[in-house]
Amino acid sequence: MDAAIEMRGLTKRYGEITAVDGVSVALPRGGVTGFVGPNGAGKTTTIRMLMGLIRPTSGDASILGHPIARPQEYLPKVGALIESPSFYPQLSGRRNLRALALLGGHDPTRVEDLLAQVGLAGRGDDAFSTYSLGMKQRLGIAAALLPDPELLILDEPTNGLDPAGIREIRTLLVELGKAGKTVFVSSHLLAEVQRMCDRLLMIRKGRVVFTGTVEELLSSQVGILARPDDAGQRPALVALCKAAGYEAEERDGAVLVHAPHAWAGALNKAAMGAGVVLRELRPQSGDLEETVLTMTGEGSP
């Protein structure tokens, strides 16, 4: 696979705290990859290492085939928005972008198209200091697109946007992915991630929980979720389901049964007959938000 981003045991520690713990993954070129996980999972730390802003404690990574130890070799091909964008407050959005184009050696004629692309064509002459948080995020994305990058890395790009703005940015990122660019975007808006991403990289406490396509993840979650009142009875419930011919696995305090939703009633009856009291029994629909929350430990206990 021709990887846009490849990480090999990437680790970052701050004293006793391990922020990123041995991440090994290869992400292909093209399309939109969502980077998801709870707050404090290590997403921003990972992105900062990939951009050469901080050094890993151990492990390595490469961007567009170049090692992160030599960021000068790949940064000209990468656009990024990490945390809150910084601009000259008294300059207009248009003049800020022109200044960045001049400093970076980029084509200044791209500025007008980029302002329109991120929905700021009508506010390009207004001072950056008058922009709302959402407008500042839009200008940050426009700045990341100035070099016409092969790879676009965005950390929470829809922060502060209203629903209409979120939809516009989602459409923009999908179009960029379809045009052949690689978009790597972290977000906590999982419904938006499901709509715009082809692939997912999910981490929890600095470790990879899942990597693959959205379809692969969701298809593995369809079934019935059963939660015994006594957690110690989970193995017995798994055995009961397997005896009935359905695969089952323990999943974060519950049991996921890979069975048709219609079997829920029979499962409840069989569990009662085996002395297993269920305090939760519901269909598992393959919803990304529910799946991510469960797999990262943020769902029901």
C-alpha cells in the first residue's frame, strides 16, 4: 500500500504519563480518514508528532514517504490546521491569506477561490479580530489549503461552526477526498465523521482500538447487545449464545451477540432459563457514535 501516513510504534511520554502508546498503522493515500477517540486519547499529540512540532519518545512515522525526523521534506506538500488558527488580528481575512501566500511562496491568485471555497467570500475584507470562532476556523482551513497540499491534516476543523457551516466544511472535505487529496481529520462530531469519512483510526488511552473502513466497523457491530445484571455472568451468556448457534463476545461490560434483532426475545427467555438476569437488551444498529462510545469506554458501564 502506498501510504500517506505510516506510524511504527509511535510513542510519546510526558514523565509518568503515556499520551501515545505504540501506535502502528498505515493510512492509504486519497479519501477522508477520520481520527476519533475521547478527549485525552492522544489525537492532538499524535498530530503534533506527525507535523514535526514535538518529537516522539520512541517509534517512528513517515508522511508521504518521508520520515518525520526530516519534516522539511514533506511539509511543503502538507496543509494543516492544529488547534486554534493564528492570524494578524487587524488584517482582513483576504490580507492575512495573501501575507501567508507571500511568506510561504504560494500562488496568491488562489486566495479568492479559497475564500469562496470556505464560505468567506463576503467577509474577506473584514478584520480577523471581528470574525466569530467559526469564521476563524474557516480561514484556518483556507490557509491550510494555500499550498494546494497532497495531504491535509485538520484537528477539530468544525469547532465553533453552526450546523450550516459544519455541513459546508463536510462537503468541502468530501470533495477534496474525491479529487484525490488525502484528508486526515480528527473530530468529536461522530455523526459528521460517519457522513464524510471513508476510513477510521480510533484510539483510546493512546492505543489503537480500530483501523479500517467505516463499513467494516459498522458491519461488525450489528446484532444484539445484552448486559447481565451480574457482570460475572457474561461468560455464561456468551456460552449460551454460542450453544444456540450465534457468535458472541464480551464488549465493555456487555455481550454483543451477532444474531438477528428478532432473536432478542428468544435470548431473553433463554437467559432467564439459565438464571441470567438481563438489565439491558437492545438491538445494535451499527450507528457510528454508539459504536465509538462503546469501544472507547465512554458508553454505558
